[in-house]
Amino acid sequence: MIQRWVRFIDADAIHFGTLEGDKIRVFSGDMFASPTPSETVLQLDQVKLLAPVQPSKVIAMWNNFRALGQKLNLAIPAEPLYLIKAPNSYLNPGETIRKPSCDGKVVFEGELGIVIGRTCKGVSEAEAMNHVFGYTCANDVTVADILNRDPSFAQWVRAKGFDTFCPFGPAVATGLDPSTLVVKTTLNGELRQDYPISDMLFSVAQLVSLISQDMTLHPGDIILCGTSVGVGSMKPDSIVEVEIAGIGKLSNRFQ
């Protein structure tokens, strides 16, 4: 059964629950450890949605989709290539992506996010899916011009770590088969990305297992799976939306 989990503010208090159409069933306890449903049901349009989880880290993949790698003439990597998005970059659904003070082309990258549900260290590929809670939509925003501006040092963290540069949400969906999912990104209503997760070089289970050999993954941590063809620049006053059927639509203005 697919469930879509959200965090939200109601009456100045933070709660979590599951979406039931245009309503939220409020839960208590821990989202990742036997949460308890209550009798309280709220209207979705009467609360403010927050990012659905609070990660200790967001790990973002590079060169994990066959189609984009072929377009850029990149070799298939022997292992996952990744960076970490800074916590100051996390952004709630519906909030504004802010243009940084520096100049440069700001790029959207619609992605699937893997949300960890159980502490995960050194797990095998066969065990990995037992540590996955669900999936969310994300936008791995980047100042592309910064990446290789200094030939001595690729500035991945700075280019992708500005304030507001990691919107994710609006929900975390459980019970999905990630291999069937498709990421669609629109800019001002125009479809720019439409690519299948099945084109990933490293599967969800492989990513979780291999990254967990390097660092402990905690409940709420997110692995961004990387992006594919169709990324592009945003101009101020643009609306970028990342939609994955079964999860929902993440919408943010760039200002």
C-alpha cells in the first residue's frame, strides 16, 4: 500500500501525518518507528507543508543516468560519484529559491530522493532495501558557472550549497517500486525533463549499500539519485516543478 507522509505546521506546532486526498491524517510518535494514527484529520489547504523529513545529510549523485552520461560523453563510473548538499540549502515545498549574490547561470535538476528509514552502516545490496523508508521529489539547484571556474579545484559543494538550493518534498511516499518511476520537471509550465529511474547506472539498492560502506546513513537522510537530460537554467520569477507519480509535485519559485 502506498502512503504519502508529510510534515506540517498547524497552530504554531509541527506535526506529521499521511495524505488522504485533500486531507491529512495526523500521527504521533516517530515517523520511522511505529507511528500511531490519531482521530484528527486536517484540511491540507489549512496547514503549511514543511520538508517531509529532517536529514542529517543529503547526498547528491553525479553521472548516474545512462542517457545524460552518453550526451556528455562521460565514462560509466566504477562506483557512485557524490557530494553532500549543505543543510542551509534545504527548502520547504512552495518556498522561494533565492538567487545568490554572485553572478552565474542557476540550473534546475529534477531528481528522485531516496529517504533512509533505519540506521544503515555497511549493509549489503541484498539488505539495503530494508533500510529505505520511501521516496521524495527534489531539485538539486546549481550555479553551473562556479563548478570549474578554478581549474585547480572543482567547486561542487559551493555550486550546489547556496541557501535554498535543495528543495524537497512535498511528501515521502512508501510502498513504491522505484524502478517504475518517472521524473518530470517543468519550467513555467513547459516540460523540460521526462526520464525513467530505470535508466540509473546504480540502482537504489546499490546506492544505499555502497554509500553505507563509506558513512553511516541515519533515518531521514536523503540520497538524491542524480539527474538526466533536460536540465536548464532558470531566470528570476520562474516556477520550477518536479513531479513523480505516486509522490506528488514539488513546486518552487526562483527569485
